[in-house]
Amino acid sequence: MQQSVLSVAQVPAQAPFPAQALRARLGDGPFALVIVFVSPQADLPALARELQQCFGDTPVIGCTTAGEITAEGYGDGMIVAAALPSRYFRASPLLIPDLARFDAQAVIGDLIRARGAMARACPGWEHEFAFLMVDGLSTKEDALASALASGLGAMPLFGGSAADGTRFLETFVLHGGQLLRNAAVLAVMRTQCPVRVFKFDHFRPTETRMVVTSADPARRIVRQINAEPAAREYARLLGKDPAQLNPFTFAAHPVVVRIGGRHHVRSIRQVENNGDLVFYSAIDEGLVLTLAEPLDMVGHLADGFDSLCETAQPEAILACDCMLRRMEAQEKQLSGQLSEILRHNRVTGFSTYGEQFNAMHVNQTITGVALYAPESP
């Protein structure tokens, strides 16, 4: 009988011996790679040690979350594991340990060598993709995604920024039994299964534009918009009092930038006491921002997943979903409907502080890979 293209298991974050339970529920294997999405409620050091013991030589990577996507849809306070069987996949997880001083050429060299080694090992497997998990408080996601692009070539990439619930204090990636900050893990994958990497967002640009006239790009801070204090001007354009600005406002009213003929969301993280706006992704002076308005969130997600079924139904989907999408769903009481769509489409993943798609770091999107039934050898 054909083995599933993805084995999935989940346990509560505070369950005793969670890695043992996950290992038992994932089934026999062998596995090319195990990916874990971990609630910050878990005992992270103990989990890292236990995963190393339970999975032995199987590489295990992962990150902390702002919520998990489980077998039931949106979840919270869980540890979710997704295992890719060796029968259909080869994996080469690459650690990028110091994002503050990462050597782009060295990383690209490692990436090219990993791709070449897997192509030689599996010459009949023509499908490949890369999955990136990166410290969501590093502010280095934009530079990293851009740097990786030259080593990826035609290989599609998706990923997500590790999160810490809504606390924004500590975010971790996991590699080789170690919990790491200011780091990233890139899993280079080759597979017998057809794949499709995707990005969905449910916003469209309006006619309302604004210009960043003062900013601190290194810290993703915008001080002035249209030569006015940033929070006050953003609130004015929304028709709101600046005192009303909160994370739910930012989730419902993001701004977008036009790059390569397409609009991409640049979400606001918070407003500082001095009226500055802190963003989730790269920002700079002179950048033209366009206010965006939401489309039907439920219908848009359903249509997006339907578009992945044009030639065949995916066997499973791995996804990175922005925490602001989850917040918007909660505010609009749509979490149940979205969870049903995620469950129906067999989506596994986590809620992020940002997403990566090919050479870009983006916000308020869902990015992922659809995995289809393997082709005959």
C-alpha cells in the first residue's frame, strides 16, 4: 500500500514526554526529515533534548510559533510534527547560525552543493523546493531571503518567521537538538512527488497612497508619513483617532508596496509611545505605501486551495500563516470557518511573525507547498 507523503502528529505542549508521543504517533518511517512547530508554552530545552534522543539520526528541525495549524485547523498550545518519508523525499537541512553576520556567499555555496548532491543521489526525482524557518525577531528575513535567491535558481522557496505568541520576547529555531536565536534553518528538499509552492493574501490596493518621509530602516521603524508623525497620519487616512490604533486595526488595514508588478503586504507590528510605527518587514524612506482593503477572507482562502487542485488533489500541504491573519479571523469571528478549510485541505503548519516566498519576505499571507501523489519511478 502506498505510504502517505506526509505523516503528522500532535500533542499538547505541556504533555509529559512529548517527543516520545510524537515519535509513536508518526508511525514507522524511515523519515528524511521531521519538522516540529512548537508552542512557546512548551518546555523548550527539555523538548529539544528529547527530540534528539527519540529520532536519532533522522534530522529534526523546527521553530516556535504564534499558534499552530493542526489536524483540526487553528490550534494553540500544541506541538505539531510533520515527517517526510525517505521513500519519497531527500532532505538537506542547512543551519545559518548568526544572522547578524552571515556570510551570504558561504551560505549560497552550501546551498548549491546540497542541491547538487541530492540531484546525483536521486537523478530520477525531478521535483524540489526549499523550506525556511528564521528567527522572527532578527529583522534579517528580508536580507536572508534576497541572498538565498541566487543560490536557489529555479528552486521555489517558502517559509515562516519563528514566533513567540503575542509576546515578541524570544523566538527560536531548532536544529540538531539546539535551540537557537538570531539563526535560520533552510531545508533543501528533492522529491518524487510533484509540488507547488504558493502564496495567498486577501487584500487589494485602494487609491489611498502615502510616502515614508522619515524612517529607521535597520529597526523597521517609520517616523513620518507624508511629512507628518507616522501613527497620526496613518490614523487620519483610516478616519480613526490615533488612540484607537491596535494590533486588530493593523491586521484589518495593512499597507502594500508594489514590487515586480505585484503588490505585497507590509504589515505594521505596533505603535510606539512617541507615535512611530514599527513594521514586520523592510521599510525605507521614499517608499510609496498603498492602503489595502480586505476581501472575503473565507472565500479567498477556499478559492486559493481550490486553485491547487486544478490537475490533482494535494495529498498534504505544509503552510506558514501570518499571525495577523489569525487575529483578523478572531476579530471577525471567522476562525471556525477558516479552520474547516484548513482541515479539509490537510494543512499542517504554524502562525508566523512573517513569511518568505522565493526572494521576498512578506506579511499577512499564507505561504506553503502542496504535496501531490508521487510519480511512478
